[in-house]
Amino acid sequence: MPNLMGNLDARGEFWRPPMETPAVTISPAQTGTCERCGTEFVMGSRFCHLCGLEREPQLRQPRMGLSSLLDIRRLQEALGLTTGSLIAFIIGVVCTLAAIGTGLIFTATTVLDWQAVQVWRIEWLLAAAAAFLAGLLLKRPTS
């Protein structure tokens, strides 16, 4: 009797063995029982009501405090500067911000006031340029 599917063997083509599923280990925290004392967690609770163990420990992210932002060594490594050139760079940034802030703080009502504000801005920008130049001169040459 001829094969109904033509030349294809129906047994080998359409039947495949089931895929093996990896063994899954379930921790006691996922089953709803405490790892330490074995009691069941109250629905929706984060801690065991008997011993106080945390159900699923939260990942704690380190806080970015002011001290970590002002870490001199980390700034030096990130920017590739020596201590002197880093200090000069910071002074240059502060002077640049002061030049910008001078125009925002002081308002000019007369031409004479406007000229005075511009002179102060020029002085701050010259100080920033001198600080950046000092930072370049203090930077260690790359080898």
C-alpha cells in the first residue's frame, strides 16, 4: 500500500521527543516558608513574623554621597591628571562658573554698569584661562 504522505515517513517527520526541562530548584523563600525557622510567611509580607528574617533580601545600592563625589583619587584616575593639574582644573571650572554667574546676578541699568559687569566677567574668564593653562603645564607628559 502506498504511503499517503508521498515519500515522507510520517513517523520520523512529525513526531519528536519532548525537550528535557532543566531541574529548577526552589528556595524556601519562593515557597512561602522561612529558611531560618520554617514557618509560613504571611501573605505579602517582606519579613518572617516569627524570627524576622527578610524574605527576599533587597539589593542595596551604595549611596552617592558628597564624599564619594569629591574623591580626589577617583577624579584623578578618571581625568588622567596629577594633583596639581586637578586643582588647577577645578579652579578653572569655578572661575568659569563665576563668569557666568556674574552676568546672572548683576543687572545693568546704565551703560557704565554694563561695562563694569563685562570687566568682571573678563577678569573671571582670564583667571579661568590662567588656571587651565597652569593645569596643562602641571600635567605629567604621557610616555
